[in-house]
Amino acid sequence: MAKMKDKRWAVWMAGLVLAAGVAAETAPGSLVRAEEFPVYSEDASVIDEDSAAAETESSTKIEGTYSVLSDWVLVDAQSTEAEKVYKQSGYEAAENTSTLTCSYLDTSYTVFEYEQLRDMLTNNLLYSNVDAQISTSAVYTDAKDYLYILTADDSTKEYRDIHYYVVGDLRCFCIEVREYRAEAEQMSAANQKTPEEVGLKTAQQFVWDGEE
């Protein structure tokens, strides 16, 4: 699989240059998103079987392993089963401070359909941040998975949002970093890793279950 990824990676990287421009020209009505349609049947047992199968599939979705630097701690009060929120140690109760939010995103795309995935993610960010400058890039994780990076930077706000997506089959591991500008500048001046750097390191070290 690694060789197939390498052959397609050059196309991925080339497409990033045009991704934001292409997405900006896309009409709002053509925004790419996964949709689910209800299935109706007169046979109630069929519906029950389908529901049971869906629940089983949902409960066995592949996850992975990640770790955040020790000076960032899990904030239980702001976390849920689906989203884990981290803040700098000592700032757990503070507002208007940088955060890392880790979660999973189910998609309709396999690891080889990265162009469609890239366009969906870029489109969604463009339409939800109409006043922000959107930038995109892509690298490999340490495990050689695709890592897609999106940044929404609205100069009128005191923070910017950086999104990291580790690409898997029909699923992504996501880290959303909300980085407050003044805080990041202070950390950089003190030779500490900024929230952006912490988020990138966390994403790069992520490993899907079953990967070597």
C-alpha cells in the first residue's frame, strides 16, 4: 500500500496548489458533503437487521494512538466521548486561551480518493469562514499516512484555526488547533512550542490501529 501511496502523492501535492481557488469558484449549492438517505421497507425485520448492522459497524470503527506534549492536559469539563479538548497546564479554566481538539471524522472516501476528500474539506472550510484567508498544505505522518493541513486566518480575530487531518479509509483523525496570536508569540519568544507546533507534532505521530 505504501508504494501505491507514493505514486499518488505527487498528484496530491500538485492538486493542493489549486485546491483553494477551485473550491472558491464552486457554487454554494455544489458543496461536496457526504449524505445519508433513509431506506424504507415494508418488512420491519429488514429495517431492524440494517440498524443492527449499522450499530455494529459504528462500534467497530478503526481508531488510533496519539499523544499530546506533557505540558498540555486533557480538560474533562470541555471534553466529550467524541471530542477531547486539551489546554496548556495551568490554563484549564481559562477562557480565550489556545486549545487542541482531537476527534474522528467519518467520510465516504478511501485513502486513494484523497483528491475528493481534499476538495470536500477545503470547500467546507471556505464556506464556514468566508472572511478568512485559507491556506492548504500536505505532508506525511511518521507512519507514512497522508496528513492534510488547512488554516483559516481571519485578521480581524485574535486567534486562527488550524486543522490537521490524518487520512485513513473512510475516516480521518482530526486535530483542530485554535491558536491565540498573542499567546503564540509569547511562547515562541520563550522558546516553547506554539499550539500550531504541538498540533502538528501530535498529528505526525498519530498511528492507526493495526499499522506497524
